[in-house]
Amino acid sequence: MIRRAAVAGSFYPGTLEQLRAQAADLIKGDLPEVRAIGAVVPHAGYIYSGKVAGAVYARVTFPDVFVILGPNHTGLGAGVAIMTYGSWETPLGQVPINTDLGRAILRNSQTIEEDHLGHQREHSIEVQLPLLQACGRPFSFVPICLFSSEYAACQDVGLAVAQAIAGSDRSVLMVASTDMSHYVSQEQAKVKDRQAIDAILACDPERLHRVVRREGITMCGFHSTTAMLVAARELGDTSAELVSYATSANVTKDYSSVVGYAGLIVR
């Protein structure tokens, strides 16, 4: 099965040459690479959040496999949807799903379901692929899309992912795809986003889940990020680093209503 690109031409360029040039420019970096367990990256249009996402990918050692966890914005499909076979297509070509790792994650979980519908129109995972393809190295991936946001579901997903990674002989990087505060002032976004960022820097999934709900932080992928942090803790995380933070006002110059974008790595 080939999952066709849903947002090519809107979130990122729809032609091969334009996309290749923009993605290559976004992943340039001059800092030394570090071996990471997990990462947090945004998923808005490249014009808004591409620099933040690219800065993260330029900072980490490239693995064999990515497990990309993103929120389900559409409401279609299962509460937690995984695809364990086939490939995803972007204008830069096809990216294979790692069937062995995907099936191991599915076996370990009581929550995740094999479901293609949840991924059909969702952009949060798709927009990561051209940036990774632009790195020019072979890789496979496992897409997991979360609509369920209860902590128990996040914990189940995280533990299933951690168990599968621990049993794999491949190098794996988990990527939590999320934007931060939505449509609040620049000042509000910075305050609220800092609370969520501090929880991620503390490598504390319970704290992140709790503070987002308590403070009403409109972080669309807080549940995918929580699941990644659960898995990272199981895999022995020791620290996290904020690589970049920006808001849509960097582009629009409208500081009254912004979306926040944070890029972090977990080691």
C-alpha cells in the first residue's frame, strides 16, 4: 500500500525541485550532532515552522528508523492508529514503513490499532518526511497517530514503543510531532509554552500532561509528546535540550494571534 501525500503544495512545495531546495536549506546546521533517544518537532507549513524542525534534524545523529508520533487533527480512524506495512509518498519519493518494528509495537500495546484511515488526511507526520528525505540517507519509519489523549493511552503507547525499540537491533529515533500554543498573543504563548517546554526538559511525561490540561495550553500534540517521553524514560533518558523556539509572528508580524513552535531533543 502506498499512502499518497495529502498536503504537498500547501504545507510544503508540491514539486520535486522546489521541495528539495527548501528542505535542504532548512536542515542546514553547524552544531555537532548528538545521539538522541527522542525529539520534539513542529508540523506547521514550512514557511512558519520549518526552520525549527530543520534545526532539530540537523542536530541529531541520523538513525536507521524513525518512530514518528503525531496528533490526529481530523478525528478519522482509530483512537491510536498505526500503519505497519506499505510506504508513504512525497514529491521526493517513497519512504518504506518498517514492518518489523511496527508490528512489534502493535503487539505490545492494548490501545494501538492497525488503521490507515487515521493517517489518510493527517499532516502532522507527513510534513516530517521531506525534511528527513532531504538528509540524503536511507531510512524507514513507523507512523503512529493519536486522537486519544488520556494519560493511560499515552502511557500504553509509550511503553509499547519502548519495548519494541529495546528489542530491535536497529538504531531508532522517536519523533513527537506537535505545535505549541495556538492563536493567543505572543506574550501568552511564550508564558504557556515555557511551562510545557520545562516539563519536556525535565523528561517528565506526567508533568507535561498535567500542566497542559491544567493551564489550558493549546499544544495540539501534547499526547504524542507525552507518549514519547514515557518511552524515553523507559529507555533511560538522562537530559533534554531546547534547540529552537519561534512563533508564527516571526513570519506574519502579527503578535496578537500566534502559533508557537518548539524543537527539542531528548538524550
